[in-house]
Amino acid sequence: MVSAESMIDKKLLIRANPIYSSPTPKIKLAQDYLNAGNLPIAISLLKEIIASLNDAGNSQLEYTAQLTLGNAYLLQRDYSKAIDNYLSSLKIVSSLPVQPASLAVLNNLSLAYYRQGQDLLLSAQKAADYDQHRQQKEKEVSVTMLQAALDYGAKALELADTSPHSLSKVRAWLNWQKISGSSSPSNYEQQIAILESLPPSSSKASLLIEIADYAQTITEKRNTLNKAVTTAESIDDYRNLSWAWGNLGALAEERGLLSVAIEETEKAIIAAKTVLATDMMYRWQWQLGRIYTTNEETELAQFFYTEAISLIELTKKDLLIGIRNKQVNFTTEVEPIYRQYFKLLIEEVADYQKAWFVAELLAKAELESYFGDNCFEEKQSQQIPDNTAIIRSINLDSNTYLMVKLPSEEIKVFSINIATEDLNKLINQWRYQLELPVDNSYRIIGRQLYNLFIQPITQDLTQIKHLVFINDGLLRTIPMAALFDSQEHLIEKYSISYSFGSDLAVNKHHYHQLLAFGISNFSNNLPQLPQVKQEFSAIKEVIGGKFLLNNDFTLNNLRKELDKKYSLLHLATHTYFGGSLENIFFQAYESQISLLELEQILIDEQFQIELLVLSSCETAIGDEDALLGLAGIGIRTGITNTMGTVWAVNSNSSLDLLSSFYKYYAQNNITSADALKQAQLQLIARQLHPYHWSGFINIY
């Protein structure tokens, strides 16, 4: 590994030392930057080299520079540019006699096409919620990309059959297993033999670790990983050494050989510490936490879970870059650490305060993962209001725990007596019934859910008027207000809010001035919202304010108006939550306003927005992560409260609900949660199905 100091020294030498005036040392320097992970400098240097080689006629050097630049873009996940450079390399290599070199290009080209195709396929699936045209176009392009990946992968495999033994030959085989989806490789032993014939290198160690996943037996897998250990040790490659020891420890853990698993995992930690590889250290600390839990050594398990989570929190910025670039899977590589530690604290230690704290860290990590950064302001811890209880649910593998935090700060814990799979089926069925207002059959499941989540804590809620739910999993997709106890809905007993943390900031109503932007007729292919005009007229009657409709809804107008003193912001347009900061936007008349743009406007403005209401259809839809987006908007922008919908609300009933909500909120000087409750009670009194009134939710 190249140190930061030597990188700085070499950067200065580019201009100070005559040796760097020729392309070959410059390319080597760029490769050093690339290996050290400093992609921007490597890319800048390689571009400079390629520009200088255009007229020099040195095909071999230009080929190497183009290939290296393609590799840099591949690591940066800029697949289009990587593909362009690899294709340029292929044009050059056709005149060169070095076949393994062209094999390296084909390998990386097929991988770049494959990853871009996978990304576009995922993007197309998400676009189905808001842009059918984009969905179809991206799906078609993704199919083309994935076919190109197969084509180039097949060419690489064909060339590999006639090539001398090399790392690229093994890479071609591995790529084909991945791209083609082959789970039963036929010549595994041949690839191992090729690797054994090659001299030690970091690439060889890395390939041995990767190819071990395709071993047919545990013995084969351990033998391959031990070869990786030997290779990495011989060249002091501590990163690959850590990966190899860690994977060996995981194998021993799977087989129940706990003492062996501990020994090998500890070696993985030592190797990772040698090069300060925090991205590996937390994984192996988590692994030891699991092993010691299985071994019933609770104190040691707690220690290593704490160490793993502390390291994640300390290095969150780098970890989030990995999550955003899809190098780290939050759902499988980070989230389970918090949930497993929570389970240990609840079931073995009975430390409810610490378990609550871990659950808070998990909720924060989910938000950060969803948005791809950790730009969330820490709220100051506040005393829970006397009339408020916070109800938190946490889903584990086989069951769900319910935690209740009362104004006294006492925490009570209940185990929900239903398997997670059965609970999810119940939730999905209930949501389906709520969205189809045919009859009152929803009350049967509503009663079941009430008995699971409210009945156990009823005696603790005698002095409570307001419930704040911090829900987990699919529970985020349903309105708790519609739970039914055989006589009345939950909202008839309590006002209800939702949150992702227990530090609540309730709005104070110092100033009421409404600013509303909306669109009834879109200029693109999005569904029209004709009810927005009526919505604005009804709201204007009860609260007044400034209302800008259709072509007046622009980014510039939003920026200009928010420079004035408004405390309420109402947006009646399509809002899309795309699972990342860059893909969250509000549809203006002729463009999209990203959350980043809204954030910047609100940061620049002089008056604090107290309440944001998103009244468009399907603001939060039925995705459990959509509530993360809805909650995150408020948290990131500093808005105290946000209101949105969990499904496509009925235009007539939402019109009545919103006008009543603003009437209560503005005239009675009550919280947004209480105002929403009063508006919902009015519709309940008309005996309307929950579809008409429970879709709107209040978020702190």
C-alpha cells in the first residue's frame, strides 16, 4: 500500500523531477494513486498522459493509459466512461501482439457493462412509481447492457481458453460465473491450479479469496483460503490477509468450531489493524460478537458488538460512500449488527436503556443509508411531554419487540407473540383492505393488530393523550390511527405521530403564514391532479396565505417566496422518494426540485418553516423505506413537522380533511398532531371508511 506521504511527494515530483516528464513513470505514478484509492488524482493524471500521447504514436503506452483510466472509472462506478476507455483500449490492442492484455480489457469491459446494466435495471424498477416512460427506456437500455456483458464475457472466456496461464485467465472464468449466473462451475480445480502456478501478488491473493466462494465443499473452501493466507503473508499484503483470515473464521463459525473461529477472526483483526482497514475491522468485531453470543460469553459479546458499532459511527462518512457506491450493502453488512446487539441486550442482558440507545442508532443509520450521507443535525435531548408515550417496534428474525417509553423515562418491553413472516402477511392484507373501501372487513385485522401492539400496554397509557410511533419494517406502511378495538379506532383515543427518534420537537405556533405551491395540470406525462385548484380554494378560505399554481411553481419562485416569513409550506404535487438523496424530488411545473435544492433554500432563508404538508397522491406510497424519505425531508431541512400520505388519497375526502386540519391548526393554536386528529374525527363521525381519513400522517 502506498502511504499518503509518499503520494504527496510523488505529486510534487511530477513537475519537479525530470524523470516524470516521460509517460512511462507518469503511468506508474497514476497506477500508484489508483492502488492507494486516490481516484481523482489518478484520473486527472491519466487524462493528461493520454492527451500527450495522442500524437506520439506509442500504441503500447496509450493502451496502458486507456486501460488504467478505465479501471479508475470502474472503481469510481462511472461505468459509461469506463466502457468508453475500455473500447478505446480494444481498438488500440488490435494492433498489439499481447493477447493477455486484450483479455484484461475484455474482462473489465464485460464487468462494466454488467454493473451498469444492473444499476439501470434497479433504476427502472424505481422509476415505475413516477415515470413510466423513463422506466421503459431504462429497462430497454439495461437489457442491451446486460447482453453486451454476456457477449464480452463470452469473448473473454473464449480467449482465455487459448491464453497462457495468467490472473486475467482466472478473472475471465470468475466474471463468467457472476455474469451468467452459473452456480455449478465445471473447472474450479483448473483455476486453482493456474493460480498456484503464478507468483505471489495482491491480485492473486484477492482472486483466491473470491474463487473460494465457488468451492463445492467446505474443505476445498478452507484450502483455497489458506492458500490466500500464504500468498498474502509472503508479500505483507495485510488487507487480503485480513479478508482471508476473516472468511476462515466465518467458515469455522458456520461449522460450530467456535474456538477456531475466535482464533482466526482475531488474526483477521490484527491484520486489519496493521493497515488501519476500518472497513474490515468492524466486520470481524461483529463476527466475534456473534461467536461469543453463541458461546454464551455475554460480556465479551457485548464488548465486540460495542466496538463494531463504535467503529461504524466513527467512520460513518467513509462507510456511507461505500453504501452509496454499492460497495457495501447496508441491509446485509451493517444493519444486522445493530439488530443482533439489540436482541442480545433485550434477551440476555435485560438492559433496556442500552437497547433503546442501540435502536436509536439503528434508526439514524437507516436514515443515513437511505440518503447516502450523514448530514443530519443532532437534536438536543428533550423531556418527553407529560401526556406523550413513545412506542417503538423492532423486528428480529423470528419475532418483534415492542418498547414503550413513558414521560417518567421508564422503558417497558413486550414480545409480540407472532412470527415476523406471519405479521408481515397480516400487515400487507390489512393495507390492501384499507386501500379498497368496500366494507368494514378491515376491522377484523385491525382488531388483531390492536391486540398485538396496543392491548399489552393499555394499562400504561391511562394518563397519555399522544402516541408517537417509531415503527420498523412493514409497520411503517400502515396508519396506526386505523387500529380498531371493537368499539373505536385508535385515533379516537389518542392523537398520533410518527418519528425516527425519541428527541421530539413539537411545533410552537409562533407565527402562522401559509405559502402553497401546486400543480393541477402537468406539462409532461405525469398523472394530472385536477383537485389541487379546489384544495387551494378551500384552504385559502380557512387560513389565507399565498398560493402559486401550475406555471408559477418554479424553483426561482420557491426560492424568492421562501425568502419571506412563512411558517407553513404546502406542496400539492407529485413527490418521489427514490432511495437516495439525489433521487428525492418535488415535481415543479417544467422541472424537478431536488431535496438538495430545497435544503439549500431553507438553509439560506431567514425564517424557520414550522410545518411542511405534502398533499399529493402517493407521497409515501407502500414502500417501507418511503417513510424514511418523508421523515428525512423534515430532519434534513430543520422543519419541525411534516405531513404526508401513505397511499393515493381520495381527492374529495382529502379536500375536507385538509381544510378542517388547517382550521383547527391555525385557529385553535394546537399541535399538528392534534389538528390532524380533530380533522380525522370529523370524517369518522360521517362514518367514512379509514381509506378516506387515515392516509395522512404527522411526522416529527
